[in-house]
Amino acid sequence: MERPEASAGVESRKGSRTWLLAGVLVVVCLVAALPFYADAMSAGRVPHEEDTAAAVAAVRNDFEDGDAVWVEPSWWVVPRHALERMGAGTDAWPFPALLVHEDFDPVEAYGYKRLFILAGFGREPSLPPELDEAGFANTVVQLSETTAVARYEVGPSLRLRTLTKEWTKLEVARRYAPEEKWSPCPFKADKHRCGRESWLDVALEGRVVWRREVNWLFVHPGPPGSQLEVAWPRLQRESGSGPTWLYVRIGLTLEAVRHPEGKAVAVEVLIDEREVDRFELEPRRFWMERRAIKMPPGTDPARVSIRIGSEEPAWRETVLEADVLTELPVPLRNWATNVIE
């Protein structure tokens, strides 16, 4: 016969399990209901058609050549399409003045004199966090229940030179062993032709890097043990505000990080044939290196060379962009992964 105290213990444990199960069910139901609650809460903030039209009209009526627009959130495509063909940078793909990438490039923003922030879903028309401490003066030019537009005064462009705007004049060469001489890749028919497989040629190509769709210079490292050199000659060392800055952005493409083949890409940056920076792009890391390098003094224009290679280059697709800036403002210094002075 079961003792009374033992029976009571069993019943107690059964009761505890029942309450525990009930608690788990309650939590599961609450979690399942969260998306519906979020939808209900956000329904009132979905941009009304008339509010979106008013925001777009506010930008279009004030837009001038040299301006740019950032749409927030970045996935909100309705105003982005409505802002096409209103002036320089919006008339043809890749629409450089419509800054709609998931990741914001503040270097691009400093290339425009004014920046419009068009925000929806009840959001504030604030600058992206990459421009914290920029200190731009701003004016709200449209405000409604679900949309808002602010205009920020960026000022004169800091971008003296941009590599992808001068890519046809770059000096490109490859060498297939460390002891070999450099073999030039002459520019012909929209590419720097390196004389072997087409993927060794250097040209502007559309790729996705670090969650951004870019139209940058495609610079594959080439066969094992080889190196690619992209040289950018006759660059300014000084501006009215002091020494200029080289700002390099380089990363592996989305296709590259999806494939396990290959090893790291080694990148060397030289100014006047002297190495000033060296780093690696790790395989399968969706990332973009951002290197800010102060131009050294000198009497003649500077020559920047970027060398790229890999021990095992399979699927190490790489894209490159660079600028020469008149100065290095605080937001760009903070955004850089390395600053070399």
C-alpha cells in the first residue's frame, strides 16, 4: 500500500508540471501574437499615399544639381522610384544621387552640397549614424503624420578625385611571379586587358559588397602567386585646408563570400613606391575595409598603387573604390577601419 505522504508528493509534482506546462503555453501564445501586435501598432504609421506624394514633391521642387537623397527606411522603394529623373545623378542607372543602400557610405554624402532625408513610417528625418557629429545645418521642408523631409547643408564637396571616375586612365599591370617584371594591361574596348582569361581584366562592374550594390572596379587577384597593380598617378598632396587624404574602400563580393574556395586576399597600398598600408580580406567575411591614409609631403604629384594577390584566389572576387579628399572630417575618421597619419 502506498504511503499517504508519498501519494501527496506525487500529486504535488503533477501539479507543478501542470502549472509549468500552462506557463510555457502562455509564453508560446504571446510570442506567436507579437507579429500581429506589431502589425496593429505599425498600421497607423504606414505612409499614406498623399503623405508620400507630398514628401516626394517637396524633394523634387527643391532638388538641384549637386544634391542627393537618402530614403529611410532603405527598403522603402515607392519614393525612390518616384524621385528618378529629376536632375543630375537621378536620370540613369546606377542613380548615384539616390542613396538607397542598406549600408550608408558617408564618403559619397560628402560629395554633394546638400542631402535630403526622406523618412516614412513616422520616423524622424535624421542623418544616418555614419554621419554622427557631422554638424550639418538642416531645415524641415515637409512634415505630415507619416512622412517627413529634412534638407541638410553639406557644403562644398570634399572629393577632389574619385578612382572610378578616372578608371580608364589608371595604369594597370599584372605579374605572375614575384621576380617577374610587371606586364601592362592596356585599356581597350572598355577594359584594361591583361591578355589572359577575361576575369583577369579590370573594368567597372556591378557587384554587391557589404550589403551594398556598387558599380566599382573589379580587381580579381589573379592566379596563385601573382599580383595585380592598379596605379593612380598625378594626385594632389595638398588642398586649401592642408594635406589631402586617400580614402580606400575595398571588399569581397557577395558571390565570393558564398564560396569556401580560396584563401585571403592580400592588399598593399603604396604611395610613391613606398608601402604605407597592408591588410587582408578574409574569405567568407561579408565586409568592406575602409582605409584613410594621409598623403605624405612632396614636391611632385603623388602616385598611389594598390596591389592585390592571393595564395589561392578561387572565387576571391574583389571590388575597389578610392577617393582623394581635401580633409578628413570626424564622421569619415570614425567610419574608417584604419587611419594612417
